[in-house]
Amino acid sequence: MTSIAYSSASIQTSAHSVPSTPCWFGEVTLMAHHLKRQGTLAAIEEQVRFARRRFGRYEVIDFVAVLFGYAISGERTLEAFYEGLLPWASAFMALFGRDRSPAHALSERSAGSPSAQRGAKSWVMGPTRKSVGCLRR
């Protein structure tokens, strides 16, 4: 008969809040790995073009990565997707061989704008944090 050996477990706690990865992150990891192994990500980078080849520092693959993540996440809105992604944005983009996310955050800082006064949230894109549109609540 086999016996189970007892081993000690060490549990450490901290007063600091540490976010956990979103439940969909593992699925995105598997999908990104598969697309990379099949050469699909490289094909997208090389063959998919828009009228503008680059968007500042960002390329088409950066936006494709975000769209893949959003689709897999099952989040109802891009806002909810970005809120869950925010602590993990660098790791998420690294799955696709990229170093930064094209949309850094949603911002409600434009409180003086007419759209903010009507209850809309502004999308803030890129390193210049220029507002490019609004979402209705």
C-alpha cells in the first residue's frame, strides 16, 4: 500500500493588493502561441496593410493583438476589457511579440469637455495621450 507523505506548506500574506490575471488570459496565451507557431502572426505583420502603414509607434499587429484579446475575453465592452488588461498589458502584448499596447488607458480626465459633461468616457490613445473619441455609458 502506498502512503502519502506529509509535507509542510508555507503561506505568506501581505497587506498589498496584488491583481490576479484575468480568467481569459490563459486562453489568449494558447491562441497567441499557436498563431506564432503556425506563422500566422508573422503573415499578418508582413501582409496586412492599411492606407497608413504605421500609427505613430504602433503597427497593424498591435491592434490585431488587442482585437484577438477582446474577442476571446468575452468582455461586453472594450472599456471593460482594458480595465481587466491594464495591470497585465505588457505581458499581454509580449505574447504577440510586441512591447506596448496601442491603447494605454481610458481616461475621464477631460471633465471639461462637452462629451464628458454628458457622461461619455474618452478613449486615450498612444504616448501623447491624445483623446480620439468618446464612449457612451
